[in-house]
Amino acid sequence: MLLEGIRIGFALTGSFCTFDKIIPEIKKIVDEGADVFPIMSESVKNLDTRFGTAEEWKAKIKSITGKEIISSIVEAEPIGPKSLLDIVVVAPCTGNTLAKLANAITDTPVTMACKANLRNGKPIVLSVSTNDGLGANAKNIGLLLNMKNIYFVPFGQDSPQSKPNSLLSKNELMIPTILEALKGKQIQPLLV
């Protein structure tokens, strides 16, 4: 098993349309032996959308990981002082979360989990899902690419004709990205 004994914080933010692709990746990570600690933004915890209800998503995540969901800043804060995690994966990582991480804003359970893990010099993996990655958020991606211990799941334009600024990570590369990040390396190629 590729991730045997690795403690992974898996944080979901509000790109609800990608959850059907993200949830199977969590299952694959668990199946590879990782101990997965689920983390949710307040939006994911509370909002029902056309893609599913908050309760449905929470039930699926709990059933896969076997753990209660970290869903408040207070619950996420001990990740740092107690050194609870080896790595944090943010998938999907919205433009809003990218901007907050790039600018050191810690006002959600997800950004707190990332800050808490970074304080211990441990990696963060970001799986981009944003309609403005080649627009307003391009500068934030650039900043994050230069930050120590930040790694990206390879990404590209998902619909260049209808949404020319939109970026989406290739989530089938999530486990290889995690393995490289644990070695302090960015998986290549980054742009796909």
C-alpha cells in the first residue's frame, strides 16, 4: 500500500460540481492505507446545492474515512501544536481558498488546517478548481507556486472555449502528487 501509515488531512472547499470526482479519490487514498482526517469548509458543511445536500456529502465522507469531520477553526487549530498530520490535501481548492492561502488569511477550517500544517514544515497539496485561475487568481497561483511546502496536483484548462480562465486539476494524479510532495518534490509536468 502506497500510503500506509500516512496521516492525511483531506479538506474540501466549495467547488460542489467536482465532488463526484473528488470523493472516489478519497476512497482510493484510504484504500492505499492512509489515515484520512476529513476537513470541510463552512460552505461545504452547511450548503445544499443542485449537486447534493450537505448531509449527503458529510455522510459519504464519514463512511469512507470512519472519522468525524473537522469543520471549525477551533477544531482545526490543534493540527499544528499536536503535529497531527503528515500532509494536507485541499481538493477541490477553490479560487477563494487559493486567494486566502496566498495572502495568509486564516478564517476557515481549511485555511487553519493548512496554516497549522505549514507551521510544522509539512506539505500542502492543492487540487485547483476555479473559474478564474487564468484571471484574477493567476497571481495567487503564482505566489503559491513559489511558497515552500505547497504542491499542486497537475492542472489545465477544463473548458477553454466556454470558460477560458477556468482551471481544473487532474485528480487521477492526486496520489502520485501526494507521494512526490511527501518527498518535497512537485510532480511534473505541472501543466497538462
